[in-house]
Amino acid sequence: MRDTLVINCGSSSIKFALIHPQSQTTVVSGLAEKLNETGPLLTVKTARGKETLPLAEQGHAEAMHGILHALESLNLLQDVAAVGHRIVHGGEYFHSATRVNDEVLKAIEACIPLAPLHNPVNLLGLQAALEAFPDLPHVVVFDTAFHQTMPEHAYRYAVPAELYRDHGVRRYGFHGTSHQYVTMKAAEMLGKPLEETCFVSAHLGNGCSITAVKGGQSTDTSMGLTPLEGLVMGTRSGDVDPNLHLFLHQTLGLSIEQITDLLNKKSGLLGLSELSNDCRELEQARLAGHTGASLALEVFCYRLAKYVAAMAVPLGRLDALIFTGGIGENSRFVREKTLSHLGILGLRLDPERNAGLVGGQSGPITLEGGTPALVVGTNEELMIALQTEKVLT
């Protein structure tokens, strides 16, 4: 198989990467941004550097054609053998990556009520790519698919059973491609067969989730029906009392839509700190004595540590804790503070190792002889390319 074009479509952007699956190398990558806004741009990164170009039109279809023309100008278009797409929600329809056909498109559309902010734009990007690359095979890779191995007692909510039977109300989980990739890499780092490992994987970025992975399979995870459940995130609250909705409605007169917006876009690190959702800014502000920033980081790390301990339950033992994502890979403070709560699991920080692992570097950050904590750089685009190749070969 030749190169795979990976597409990750958002509401106002399309990330892309051309990846050679056999060598696991990225040939070219880029971002089309400000779509459906004024002044859309296409940035293309190659080994020779980065170039940013204006897009003549604003929409996703036009951006996809811009990506096509960029590949053509680099004389790479003929190397594209398949297109792999990130789709956020696959419901219970999809347990693995799947080649696109009419039935698959209908199933993705049927999952829109479960991910109304994500699946419509994912589908829009997929349809634009199908038009731009009509002669190539297309494969969809779902954030939720990796978690379809969770047992029923882990994914069911304690609500009337008819809500699950009739409306699919259950826990689905997200960041599946990231958790799958980093646990695979962690097994390699420890020199253990993946099927014999028990890992807790913490994907920490603006969105955060934690997953218990046993033998390479997800057994429990922090996100639920939507990506709002679980850990404290950049602007998302994570777990709150479900009756908070009623309290805010009765006390402040807020509508369901306003409360949902508050919990998704105005809470988390941003809401607690009243300053920023960016962990780097909060760490600097903490050092300068900002009490809100200090509190936000304390809550973030404490909640994370509680979830790490909880995720050890379905595993039975813990071979390693994995930190990944933008915060997990770069925040020495978050890793140190989180481990300070986890002595009960045998996790003992090595300050020197922890200080040295930033900027995409991978390795252990704990002392020898105890349970290891590892920093593992994630690569969701590569995971999508590998799964696309697997489907097509």
C-alpha cells in the first residue's frame, strides 16, 4: 500500500496528513482553518518548511479541493492510495475502522443525536473528500470504537433500561485512537506483549479522558454519552451533580441550552481560574500568585488522581500509568502534582526524569523499583493511517 491521506474535520477547520504506513512517517501535513469565516487559510508543512496560502472560497468542500491541489503541486497526489477519516461518534454500530459505503454514511448520520456538535461536521468533511477523491477507497475510524470492548456493567447508566434500549443512552467514551496508540507504544517501551499488559492511559489536552486498558482492550473510561463526563478539562466541567441543571434553571433562570453551553465552554480550567483554559498560562499565573490559577490546577490534578485510582479497579493490577496529549506530554507540574496523590499505587516521581520529558519526548518519569509512570507522545493521525491500511489489506 502506498500513502494514506488522513482527514480530521472540525467545524471550522480540516487537519490533514499524508502518511506512509509501512515506515510510519509523515510525508506532509497541514491545516485548513477559518472555514466559513473571513479569510480562510491553508497551511502546508513539509520537510522543507511551512507555507500558508489563502483559500479562494470559505467552505469545507473548497478546503478539500485546496488540499488536493496542494498535494498535486508537491507531486504527491499520485502517491495517495486511500483516505482515512476521524469520526467522533460511531454509537454501537461500529466496533472497528470500516470502509465507507452508503450504509456506513447512514449509520454515521444516525449517530448525530449522540454527537450533534461533531458528527455533522465530520460527515461534511467526509462527503467533501468523497467528491474530491472519488476513485480512492475511504475508511472511517471512530473515537468511540476502541471502547466498544467495555463490559455492560461499565457502560450502562443506572437510569430506566428503556432509555438504553430505545435511545442508546449509555457510556461510549472518546479519544479511542489516542488511547489505543499510546498503550501499544507503552507495551513496546516496557518490552511486554500488549495482550499481557494492564495500563491506565490519561489523554490530557483541552479535552481530557482516562481509560483502563487490559490486554490492549478498553475496559472502562471516563467520558460517557458525550465528551462532557469525567475529568476536569480546558473549558468542560467534567463530572458534576446531575441536578445542577435544575438548580441553575430554578436559581438563575437558565435554559437547558444555556446550561449545556456553560458546562461545555465556560467551565473546567477556564471557569475555575477565571483566567484561561491554557495550562501553560495557568502554571505561569500560579507562580505569580494567582489564586484562581492555583485552585484550577489543584482541582485538575486531584480529580485526575482519583480517576487513576478508580481505573485500577477493572485492571486488577497496574503495569504503568501513561501521560499523553498536550498537557500530559508537556506539563511537568501536572504530572508531579498528580503523582503526589498516588503513592498508594506505588507511583514515585523521579524529578530529574520528569523535568527532562517535554516537547514530544517519551520515557519513564518515576523511580526504579515502583510502578512506572510513562510519558508517551500520541499520534492519532498515524493510528488512523494504520487502521485504514488494516481495513484495506
